[in-house]
Amino acid sequence: MRNKSMTLIAMLTVLIVVGVTPVMAGDGSAANKVSTLLANKHETDNFKLIHVADLAALKADPKSHVVILDANAESTRDKYGVIPGARLLPSYNKYDISTELPAAKNTKLVFYCANTSCMASHGAARRAVGAGYTDVSVMADGIMGWDAAGQPREAAAAAQHTAAQHAAM
């Protein structure tokens, strides 16, 4: 009986919180608000969520001109590697937009981090959107999902790609 009461209290708490959350996007339904909260996505996020197959297709298309940005910490890069050609951000939340991102605000940017639980790529993408970039995505599966799908990786030590190095290429 106690477990049922606790479950009921938890469900009511969620409904109350969802009911007072201001609507900024979506259909405004409680279900939409709950799914937004559970996905750890802000209602005001102006970037797309994509997956491994989507990024693999972009990489394979020479006309996509996609710029891939790794928002992982050095320890994650050392353990799992990086997506070949990715630019390595020094930090997901303090990177220098003017030097780390391309000058053209309409450049197709794809950020990624460790996995679906990691939100560093979301934070980095929010900064790009806030700076005026208009074609921003997050590859939600992260480097772990990329690896699990059998996609190629390279060692972090061999991939010290920064915006300045890409500009010189």
C-alpha cells in the first residue's frame, strides 16, 4: 500500500510541475511537456536531434559540407576516440565561438558528446544557436553510439583538429 501511495504522490507531483511549466513551444499538452522533460530537451532548443545513420549519411555526402564538433572531455576522447574529421572543442560551455566555429552562420554544424545521457553536446549546440548559427544539430547517440554502430573512429591524439587548423587546410 505504501508503494502505491508513493507512486501516486510522485505522479501528482510531476503533473503539478508540468501543469505550471510555461508553454513556449509544442502543442502545450501535458504529454508534450513530460516528454520534453524526460528527453532533457528544453522547449526553446532550436537545434535538431539526429542519430548515427543521419550523421553517417552527411559525412558520406560531399555536398553537405558538415562541420562535426566533439564536445567531450579529454578523458572520454582518450577512452573512446573521436569521429574522424571532428573539431575538438576545448570545453562544451566555454569554447570561443569566434575561433572554434566557422564564420558562416548558415554552416551545417553537428555536435556530439559521449552518449544519450550526456548533455555536453546540447549545451555546446545551444551556445552556437545563441550566437546566431541557423543549421545546428546534436547527434544524440554520441561517440559510444557511433562506435556501437560500427562507424570508424580515430584516436584522440591523432585528431587534434581545431578551427584554426581546419582554416589552414
